[in-house]
Amino acid sequence: MAGAGAFGATSRYLMTVWLRSLWGESPWPIATVNVLGCFGFGVCWSLAQGRMSHPVAIAVLAGFFGAFTTFSAFALDGQLLLAERKFGLFAINLMVQNGMGILALWLGMLASGTRS
């Protein structure tokens, strides 16, 4: 699981750096990583049902995706937006990440060809 976590953390870092080069210092790079992580988690969770051994499923879901999704960074972005009194951007960020995260998880489950 540690190897999967290291790969997830490295993937998160590289993707965030790349997205920040496109969008700058905004909440959108982390939001994108979180939504993609939720989608991937949904796909893998659905595929894990009866198709993956328990240790492999734990490594992928808790290891890779636990390290890839960045809700601690999301919390920091939110706190910084509040501290800067950017309440509208804070509310949009909150709705996008939570709403789109749940939607992406569900779409990931559908994309895997299973319904759970």
C-alpha cells in the first residue's frame, strides 16, 4: 500500500504542478485533481467488487487514491479564500468540488460497466 500511496502522491503533485502552469494559483487545479480522483475511485471501486483481491483493492483505493485526492489541500484553499473574504469563490469552489466529486464518482462507477 505504501508504494501505491507514493505513486498517488507523486501523481497528484505532478498533475497539480501542470494544472497550475495552465490556470495559475487558483482553486481549480486542486478541484480538478479531486474530481478526477473521485472518478477514478468510482471506476476502481466498482471493478474491485468481486474482481480484485482485497489487498489489491485496498492498495488502489486507500493507497493510490487516498494519496491522489487532495482534500487537505482543498480545505486549505477554502480557508485561504475565506481569509481573503472571497466568499463567492469559496461557495462556488465548495459546490463544484463536492457536487462534481459525487457526480464523478457515480460516473466512474457507471463507466466501469457495473451498477452498485
